[in-house]
Amino acid sequence: MKFSFVTIFPNLIKPYFEDSILKRAVDNGFVEIDFYNPRDYSKNKHKKVDDTPFGGGAGMVMTPQPLFDCLSDIKSKNEDLHFVFLTPVAKQFNQKDAKRLSKKKHIVFVSGRYEGIDERVVEEFADEVFSIGDFVLTGGELASMVLADSISRCVKGVLGNATSLDEESFEEGLLESPTFTKPQVFNNLSVISEFLKGNHSKIRSLKFALSKAKTKYFRPKMYIEAIFKDIK
């Protein structure tokens, strides 16, 4: 899997791949990353990449020329590209998207800044457009990292134990059940006793019940959808 990040602030992203699981993924060749800065393609003498919006309004908008030239350059040098733009005004990314996108060969994340990207760039290049939630960030870099992290975990070989994906949140349309580790008792708080008895059938049933309860409490809409799916 290769990730290309299109951003005017590549140094915000680079450190995230210098530690932990993603560092090992890069070192072991499961994930490859590179960066493209739209400023390098700007024909403005000051290397500007933004201008005032037509129709009025506060803030600035990323202009089409640097991004058009940048993305065209990436396209000319690579095959099997999948362009992903990050914006609050899009479908919300989920675990199913992560698993599906992990099968892609090369994903290009385009991170907007200011008040966003000139829509003509999105219409010309975007294969998919995603949001990570109903809130606004100062730029798309954090969202790009969120997607890259989530997708990377689904790439074969990235996680030491691939079965750890099976019991995570959203795999059954539910949140993951509570987890515990040693010590058995801490500050007079004990682990659920059934988890200590070694009856794996009962443990699975309890985990599923707790998963449903947790989902019902924190994500009632998700819970209703999961129950309706079981009924069908």
C-alpha cells in the first residue's frame, strides 16, 4: 500500500509514521509514503495557493492552479491511483471503508486548508470524498492521518496478530465489549469473574451481550441498525 499526501504542511504528517505500528509498517515495506506540496506547483511569484472566495464570505480558498498541476503530475507518474479528498461536507468515513480501501494499491490524500478547496479541483480529481465527523478542523492533515492509520491496520502484515481485527468495534455493527488485563484486582476493583473461568463459549456470549449494551448506551442509532439487521 502506498499513501501520497498532498499538503502544504507535510511536517505535520511525517512524524506520525516515525513511531509505533506505522513505523514498523513502513520499515517492513507494508506501507510506503511520500509527499507533494502544492506550493511547489504555484505559478504565483510568492508561491501563494489561496485567494478570496467568489460570492463573498470570510476566509480564503485554495486556488485551482497549484492543485491541478500537482495532482496532474502525480497522475502522470503513477498508475492505479485513488484520490481521496478530506472535508467536513462529505460522507463520514467508517470501518467498512477502511477495509475496502486497504485493497487499493495507491491512495492519494488531498488535504485542504483555509475555507476549503476550489470545487473544480474536487470535481476533476476526487474518486471519493470523506469526513471524519461533524466538526471542523483547521486543515485536512489530521483527517488524512486518521484514514491512513485506519486503512493501514487492515493491510495484511501490518498488525502482528491479524485476528485482533476480528473483535474490534464495528466488525459486527457494534462497539467492542469492555477489555481487562492484569492485575485481577486493582484499587478494590475486580475483573468480571466470568472472564477468569476459561469457558470460552460463555466468555464469547458475555462479550457479545456487553457489546450490545455498550452500543445501546453510547450509540443507540447503531444499536437499532444492528438489531434490525439481525431480524432481517
